[in-house]
Amino acid sequence: MSSEIRITPSILNADFSRLQEEIEKISPVSDLLHLDIMDNVFVPNFTFDFQKASEIISQSPIPVDSHLMVANVDEIAIQYAEAGSSSVTFHVEAAQNISKTIRSVKQLGARASIALKPGTQIEEYSEFLDLVDMVLIMTVEPGFGGQKFMTDMMKKVSMTKHLIGDRPIWIQVDGGISLETIEIAREAGADTFVAGSAVFNSPEPALMVEKLRALASSH
Ligand code: DX5
Ligand code: ZN
């Protein structure tokens, strides 16, 4: 198993009225900033419009992974790559032309990643493993922070790892990652961990990132 671990805090549960300050708290100890984009169509929640998201991306001290939970994502994914995202993660359920969108994102210099909702099977999308840089296995239904980790998804994480083989593709988990669950996800094969409420509901967000990293690294 690769020893490389990435911790990517989600600002969904951060204080939006002082976002820059919140981001600066975790930046020195985090690998990427996980930016959740919701459109109130693909998921029943809304976060940022494109203008605000572009501002966050350009002001972030660390690279940004934009997790797009939006309908008709193909064009939008390209816009988020153009806006300077280091990584663009889009849902297969929301895309019309997955391979074209992956290629366009990569041509713009960003990493490209496909995300799967809990009900979506990786086997149906294995053809894209020759193109992507990361696969995101959702461990909650997308839409909200603070939900319970779905242990059942670990089978999908293991299957994804198996299908990836020796290709250098990251496996990300998002939803309910905490001190209680990160080791389970690591053991199943995840190497890139999103944590929202665990980090930002903690009195010391940076310390929580370090604790999560230490636990994941012990496996
Ligand atoms: C949920 C988002 C997550 C969310 C995770 O749809 O994609 O990134 O912020 O929050 P926690 O870690 O609280 O489950
Ligand atoms: Zn997310």
C-alpha cells in the first residue's frame, strides 16, 4: 500500500463569514483545500456561485480540489479548471461525456477526478481509470456535512483499489471522516481524506488535521 496520505479539509462546515481566516488555520498542515460546490439541483443545498468560488480558489494559500456537486457538470468542470483549481472532481451521475470532460480538465493543467454517489458502482466506470488522476468514493449522500460515515462503502473502496491496480490514481473518501473512521477507510485502500465537520467543529482545526494524518499514516 502506498505510504502517501493526503488530508484535504472541507470548508463546508467552516464559518463562511470569516472564510479566509478559517482557511489560513488549516493551510499549513493540509495537502489540499476541498471546496464543495452545490447548485441546489444535483443536491438539495447551495454553497457558492462561480464568482465567489473563483475568489476562494485564487486566494487559497494551498491548492484547491473543487468537488462539483452540480447538474450538467461538463462545461462547469472546465470553468473550474480555468479558474485555477489544482484538481477538479465531478460526479459521473451529472456528466454527459465523461472522457471528454476529463481530457479537457487535464488539458487546462488540472488533475481530473470522478466522484461516485453511494448508489453508483465503480465497475460501470472502470473504463475511465485509464484517464483519471483520482476517484472519489462518497461515504455519505452528497449535500451536507456532519452525516454518518457509511461503512458499507468500504467494499467499493477496496474494489476501486483492485481495479486501479498499479496505476498512480488517488482514492479519496468524503463524508463522515473522523478520528473514529479514518483508519477503516485507510485499511480499505483510501489515501486521500476529506474531513469537514471533524476539522472545523474542532476547537483546534490544525491539530485535528495532524491527528487525522497520524492515524491514517499508522496503517
Ligand atoms: C458532502 C460534502 C463533503 C462534506 C463532508 O456532500 O461533499 O465534503 O463537507 O463533511 P463531513 O466531513 O462533515 O462529513
Ligand atoms: Zn465534498
